[in-house]
Amino acid sequence: LQSSNSLKASYEDWLLTYGLSISPFHMRWQTALFNRQFYNWGRWKPRFLYLWFSIGMVFGIVAMFGSVILLGKTLIQTLTQMLTEAPKAQNDRMLQVVVSVLPSVCFVLLSCPHQQVPGVNLPVSQLTYFFSAILISGVIHEVGHGVAAIREQVRFNGFGIFVFIVYPGAFVDLFTTHLQLISPVQQLRIFCAGVWHNFVLGVASFIVLFLLPAILFPFYYTGVGALVTEVAEDSPANGPRGLFVGDLVTNLQDCPVYSVEDWNSCLGDISEKSQVGYCISAATLQQLSFPARVYRRLDGTVECCSNNSLTDICFSYSNKLDSHLYACLPARKVIEASKVCRANMDCQKDFVPSFCVTPSLENQTRLIRVKHPPHIDMLYVGHPLHLQYTVSLSSFVPRQNFLSIDLPVVIETFCKYLISLSGALAVINAVPCFALDGQWILNSFLEATLSSLIVEKQNRELVGFLILLAGSALLAANVALGLWMVTAR
């Protein structure tokens, strides 16, 4: 269209009429439709707004120094982890940054505990949350700048939204000459307003997340178990005797489950600890067991059942004469009505000879008994993480059948994305780095504090340039190592 002699003029007029700007990988829309609303916000309760943005100014300055310290510690921690032969667990990392720097917007991801990057390890089902949280965080960020600018008598030209590749963002158009004429402290209130509003949005989202059980109490109750909301088709828990949507999980082995947090904690404990055993009387053991060939697997564990068996499992036990005995037993008959144990002494009762039989499974594999009454218990054999990642659950149980079981999950997930992305945007955008808010915060801060110490403005600008150069290098190093940590693993 741009190269067409007959359509170029009309096409450019059409773009100008609707405030559109289109270029490779970038589309932008700017409008003055919201100017009146912005002016109404900027003139609402002047004293309150003065106090509000003054607090934001203090937060922005503190965040600028704090972000440098945080990124410095993160860089040292990441380098140490890379150079150490036995790196720490993923949960031990303080922060890893994956940043896409766009004009006036910085999109950030926190790895707490797992980094999620579209196209790398972010599930397709989470993309809506991801991009919605980015857009809302960006809009709130720019609303902060716009309202603060109007409060400081800076002309507001318009508000806009853009898409860079696939990332959405927002921006405000301010009259640059007015910005240059106001005092450095007034500039600080404007430049710090974005990160301040992102911080407030993150705190508000955290409060909603924390109070969600109370907010939804009239419609949902909690503390009775973990409600199954989805079971992946390829999940080992999918089957006629597996888990179904709407089931309420109350126990994993002898570990009670009252919420999703309990479910994850129980699976973590099961994964870290050795396999538990089950009490069985000597008479029942002799009745259920049958002769089988015993052989060792490649990892050193013992198998004594046929590979074709879907119901039998090889169990190991010990008696006073031999400490390594094996028996192929029907798993469900052994486990049902049995209590868990670690040694034979845990099973002695009423002088009835009993043994503690333990499943003889491959390393990291566990036999897990999942209770979801009133259904028959599910017996799961496999890695606990496979069960954790292929079954989605909620701590909220509807009081009425017509209520959606997905609504609390949607609210929870969206709040978590807002906390992560908006909070990270507040921290990273405060870094004294070129093209971020931190650049303008630093320049105004130096003008407000060093004017009497460094009289020449050129020298103050040189100091600011050197700090920005160091901050940019620090952020770039974190970005590079963060991308490497995500993609290399």
C-alpha cells in the first residue's frame, strides 16, 4: 500500500484518521478519546494526588537503588550456579530475568519457582493470562504517568496501545517541552508514577489472592480437599479407576490433603522420601504370593513379577532369617485395608505375625494411594511429578452444582500473573538503564540532589551517563544469562 502510487495517499490518510501506525513487527494505535477522563483523574482531589505521587516518588527512588542491588545479587548467584558442578535447586534462585525491552514498556518474567516464556515452556492454556496481565500492567503503568503529568500541569496529548511482534503494551504522549520546564522533583513524581502504580497493582492482586477464600465464601468452601478440575489425556491418572473432573482428593498415602498446597506438599514429600510399605499378615502373604522369577533391573532394583501384569507388583520384605525376600502380590488386595509402615515392628498387633512389605520399584518411581471418596482408591505407579503436572486441581469446592469449578482457578491464576508481571515491571523498570523509566528517574534525581555539588550540568550528565551505562550492562548480563538458563535446560 505504501508503494502504490494510487493508494498511498488514501492509505496514509486512513491511518492518520484512526491514529494508527504500522511498521514491520509493530502496530500502534493512539487516540485522544480518553483525554477528558485523564484530565478528570489528574484534577481529582489535588492534595490527595500530591501525597499519592510523592509517596510514589520515594518508592521509585528506593526501587531504583533496590533493583540494582537485586540484579547484582542475582547475577552473582547465577554465575555461581553456572560454575558450580552441583547447582542449587531451581527454587533457590532469587530472581532470573527474561526481558523484552520495548519503547516505554519492559516485559519481565520472574522465576518463582519456574520461568515461563512463550514458545519455550509456557503452556498454550496460560497464554491468555500471560498477555492479559502484560497488557493490564502496561496500561496501569502508563495511566500512572499520565495522571501524574496532568497533576504537574504537563500537557497530555493522548493515550495509545501497541503490539510488538506478539507482546501488547501501552504508552502516553506528553508534551516534552512542558516536561523540561518543570522542576526535577515534579519530574520525579511523573517518572516514578509508572513503577509506583505497578507496585500498587501487584499489592492489590496479592490482597485479592489472599482474601479469595473469604470473597468466594458465599459460593465456594475450602479446607475439605483438592477438587480435580482437569486430567490430561496422556495422564497416568486418566482411566476407569483414575481421577475424574469433580473428584475430591482427600489423601495421598497417609498424607491428608485439604488444599492444592497440601497436594503439592504431599507429592514433594513422597518424591523425596523412600517408598512406604504396607502391613500384611504372614498368612495373607503366603496366600496371595505365587512363585516368580527374580531378576535385577539395570538400576539395581529387583523385579519379581511378569512384565505383562497390570495388577501385580513386586514387594520386598524381611524376616528374622533372611533380610531380602520378594513376593509378587496383587497390589490392590495388599494395600486396601492396610496401614502404612516403615518396618516390621510397625505392623505387630495382637501377636499376629505380620510383615511390612514395600513395593520394589525403579528409582524415583513410587506407588501412591490416592483417596477420592466415595470412589475406589486410585493406585498410581510412576514418578510423583508426572501426577502433579498432568492433574489440575482447585482448593475451592462449589456450594451449588450450577457454579463453575473453574472460576476460582481463573481468578487465582490471573492474580498470580498480575503479581509476578506487574511486580517485576515495577522493579526492572526502575533500573537505571537506557530506554527504561530508570533513565529519567536517575537524571531527575541527579538534577535534584547534585546541582549544588556539581555545578556544571555537563558534568552531571556525564555522571548520569556512566551510571546508566553500568546499569544497562548489569541488566543486559542478567537478560543474557536468564535466557541461557531457560533455553539451555
